[in-house]
Amino acid sequence: MSGLKLTALTLSHFRSHVGGNLALDGRPVAIFGPNGAGKTNILEAVSLFSPGRGLRRASAEEMTRRPEALGWKITGVLRSLHQAHEVEFRSENGAARQVRIGGKAASQLALGRIARVLWLIPSMDRLWIEGAEGRRRFLDRAVLSFIPGHAEATLTYEKAMRERNRLLKDQVRDAHWYGALESQMAEAGAMIHSNRLFALDQLRDAQAEAQTAFPTAELELTHAEADLPDTADALCATLAASRSRDLAAGRTLIGPHRADLIGTYAAKDVPASDCSTGEQKALLVSLILANARALARDFGAPPILLLDEVAAHLDASRRAALYDEICALGAQAFMTGTGPELFAELGDRAMHVEVTEESGVSRFEVQS
């Protein structure tokens, strides 16, 4: 089996699942069952195979099944570009999760060398009408799928900015205290900005090249204060020049942390924020598919897709079109819905897994 696929997944005391095993054959996986049965918990487990905090951004302690468990464990076999990797995650007594790849301890960032995972979850449906922070996070997840090192640049920038903001709040005016921090912010910030522009180009190209049933989203990266300098030296100089204004505000007012992603429904020339709920959902699906197509070219295989309650706001024709595009791409997609009828168009192109819950314990069983 080539490409990027999970061939086995085991959960132990993870969220609502006391235990469970899935043997996977690379086809998309349609997961159905009533609300609260534990479907999204399976998707969350798979999301941990990529760098970061997972699709819920939860702590390791929050993922532990309560009250009887002191920890949790997830294991899986990941086929990535003709190589098989045994991957294990575990947490004990609420401690940060540990990662092992091939039996050896590894960092979360190491997952970026072997896996690419994208997701679309219901909380993202309000992406275009809520604050810029969510749109930055959405864009940075796309960036991370192309450039795993983007996470390190983001952490470096945020750490240095927190220190600078502390100086600003304390009204420290001595320039010597700021120099090193601003240099770190500028180096990391210029890289973040460059990475974001690269990812946007990839998404634009993938949308332009594809024949798809989903609308094209024109994307623009903007900044709250002004155009962001595109070199580290220029950004460092801008930060230094902005100190007086930042001192008055008590925080840093310019940088990639002030960016926003603006989307437009291209065919109608309507801002995504003004589109209907169904159109906003279709634009999101379009971007996830574009990201997947671009990764198939860049990484050498399409990513694993996690589509939670994907049928919401999609009519039958759009739903069928989505399934056709996933299958044509060759991606292993884990999709959830309340009933098997939502996945009828997939037929035997997918595995069908039913999830049930009784007395707070989730169970899953392959139906086909």
C-alpha cells in the first residue's frame, strides 16, 4: 500500500473509549452513530498523528477517560511513502503526552516528517464570521502541512513576544532590553510571513488547476496595522520604531500575530463573511480539498483527512461530489455522521464503522 494511510489504530482509555481496535485497508472510513457516542473522539485520536495539540487543542489530561483511568494510550501503524511506522502516544497521570516512533522516543515535530493530517470540524464553520485568531490558526495549520518547521518558528516568535510585552507593560524604556528580543521576533516573524505566503500560493494554484464542484475561495493575507515587512532586518527596524506606540498600548502592535485571512467567494465576488451558511461550508470544504491536492504534489501523497459531521450544510449532490473527489484523490478520509444513509453514495468505496455508547462507554464495530 503506497501513499499515506493508517492501517491499524488502537485506543485505550482515551476519552469515552475504554478500548478498541480498527484494522484499516486504506479506504475512506465512514463513522456513524448518535450524537455523543464517541465518533469525534476517534477523529481526535487520529489528529494526534500530526504535530500540534490535535483537533480539539486539548491537554493530555483532558483526553484521559474518567474516573477510572490514570492515563491513556493510542497506537497505530502508519504507512507513509512505502514505509511502515509504528507510532505510539501515551500520557500518565495527566502528564504531557509522549510520542514513540518505531519504538524510540520522538518529539511531536518529528511526526511532521512522516505524516500529514488535515481536518474540518463543526467549530470551524464560523471561521469567516468570528475573530482573526481562528483564521490565523486555520492558515497556520495549512502552512504546517507544507512546512513542519513552521511550528518551531511560531513558538520562537510567541515566546519572544511575550517577553517583549512584559517589558512594555512594565514601562521599561531602556533600548538594550529590547534589542535581542526584537531580533528573535524579526527572524521568526519574517519566516512565519514567508511561510504563510508560500502556503497561500499553493492553495491558490491547487484551486486554479482543479475541476471541482466546490466554489473557489480567493484568499488575501492582511495585517491590522500596515503591510508587514518581508525581511528580518526590516521587521526588526519596524519593531524598534514602534516601541513608543507599543509602550502606550502595553503590547506589540505590529507583526504576524496581527495578520488576518480574508476570503471571497470568487464566482460571486462576495466576501466569505457575507455568504450563506451553506456557502461558507462549501468554501471551507474547497480549501481543505485544495490543501490536500497541493500536498499530494508537494509531499508525494495526499494527507489523511478528518471530516467531522461533514454532511452538515451539504445537500445530497454536494455530498456525493465530496465523496467522489476524496476517492479520486486517493486520500484516507475519516468522516463522521449520525446515520449510515449520509454515506450511502460511498458504497463499498469506504469502510463503514458504527459507534455506540452505553453507560458512558463507547464501542465501535466495522459494518463493511
